[in-house]
Amino acid sequence: MSILITGCNSCLGYHLLNLLPHTEEDVIALSSELPPEPLRLPHVRYVATDLSDYKQVHSLFSEWKPTEIYHLVSQEFSLGTTGLKPASLLHFFIIGVYNLLEATRQAVPKSRVLFVSSAEIYGGGKGVMDVIHRETDVPLPFTPYATAMGSCELVARQFIAAYNLDIVIARPFGVTGPFQDRKFVLSSAASQIASIELNDGETVIYTGNLDVSRDYLDVRDQARAMALLVKRGKTGDIYNVCSGKVRTIRDLVQFLISLSRCPIETRINPALERIIDIPLLVGSPEKLMALTGWKPMISLEDSLRDLYGEIKTRLSSEHVAQKAV
């Protein structure tokens, strides 16, 4: 038995790899670039892979014969931060998931596949300020990223209907926690705050629009949910992975500021604002909870404390290393 994970450079990928068994199963992690050395785990085999190259993907699947596949590539990116033009972004995601599923069909057709999509596909519309999204809601994607996720879900459904592949679809909402990439809003704020505290710099942090509301989970709770869905999810079903609770980004950034010893001001950087931003995005986790018994175990406050502590320790170590050079 072996487990294969794509998108291992994501925060979710790191914590999921940490969660999975370390002894009996082979664990293989694929990404376009290998994670930095401090984030590599000793029981995991890391491989740099181009998912747009079908021959490469098929060769790997034929060699390793994975029985469980977690496709997390979407979690390495967030809305508006991929750096790809819309056409390239659509090609990147859709060709990648097609190649992965075709390689599964050809090499390991009995494998269980978890495709991790995104709650961004719910978009907005009438009643956006009071809608709690359920899996039966019709997607209304506003952005190329959200459209790509919706298209990938359709590709997955094609492989279920035509080839009887065993695929489960997860739609995660907001996530934060230790080892999150600094390009995301909360980790970016935490990094700027920690830098101010360590270096006595300008007591200002720069953000995008803070007046939006999101449903956040700690990444370790999210990883537990993904592992449970691989074991218990029903083929073809979609599951929201969320808390069902909503907080404004402004409140969460202010909580991070309260963890420092410095009076810090927030300022908007227009370059960080999204062209289209959904005012509120919150989901119902009832289907996931009813199926698996899962529930969040880590409070958002503890998650932010752990995020801030991890970033502060990392920056402090980097600072010491620079002084030693």
C-alpha cells in the first residue's frame, strides 16, 4: 500500500504528510519544486514532477502503484496570487487534474482519489451577505481560479461516470496555521508583525482589503478532515471542509497585532487588493461531520498563536544566521 500526495509545498500538504502513517505505507510527495529542506519529513519520498507531462505522471503511477491519492495542487495557490495569466492558470489546473486521473485510470484504476477543490467556486450573488453554503449550492465562480476549480470538478465527474474511478471531492474554506506560506493574508500579516517586533522597524503593516468575512479552520484540523474523507467519503460526493463560523479578516489581523508588544497600524496596499473580492464566504460542515464525526479541535485563536510563534521563531533564526555570515 502506498499514499501519493500532489501539492506537497502547501501548508496543508506539510501537515497532512505529518499526519499520515510513517511505517507500513510508502508516502510519495509530488510538487513542481521540492519543499525547502526544513519542511521535508524523513519518512516521505519527495519528487519534483510536472503534472502537465502525462508520460512522466503515468510512469510514476505505474512504478509506485499508489492506493490512495491526495490531489492538493489547488492549495498551493490562492485567488489572485498564482502569478499566472487566466489562460495559463486554467491550463495548469485542468490539464494537471486530467493527467492525474488518466494516469490513475491506466495504472491504478482501483485507487481512492481525493480531489481538493476550493470553496471559492461558490462565488457570490443575491443574498451573499447571509448565505451559508452547502454542497448542493450551484457554483457561481467569479475568477479564473474559481472557474478552474469548477472545471476540475467536472473533469473528476467525467472520470467517475465514464470509468468508475473512486473519487471524492473536498471543498475547503479558509485555512491558517503554522508553516503557511507568507503570500496568504494572515501569514503575511503575522510575518510583518514579527519582523517589526524583532527588528524595531516601522510600526506599520500593509494588507489588502480587510473588510471581508471568512470561515477559517486551523490547517491541522483541515488535514484530519482530508484523511477521514479518503477513508470514509462516498464516491462522487462533495464535502465542505470548514467550521461554519465566520470572522472578519480585520478582527483576525487585530488579534495577531495583540500578540506582539508593539503598537502597530494597518494600511491598505492597493497592489494586494483583489480585483473581485467576495464579501462573505462561509460554509456548512454538517455533511462532513455526519459522515465522519469530525469537528474542529483547535480554536482560531490558538491557530493564530501557533502561526505567529512559528513565524517569529523562523525569522529569529534567519536573523541570527545572517549575523553569523
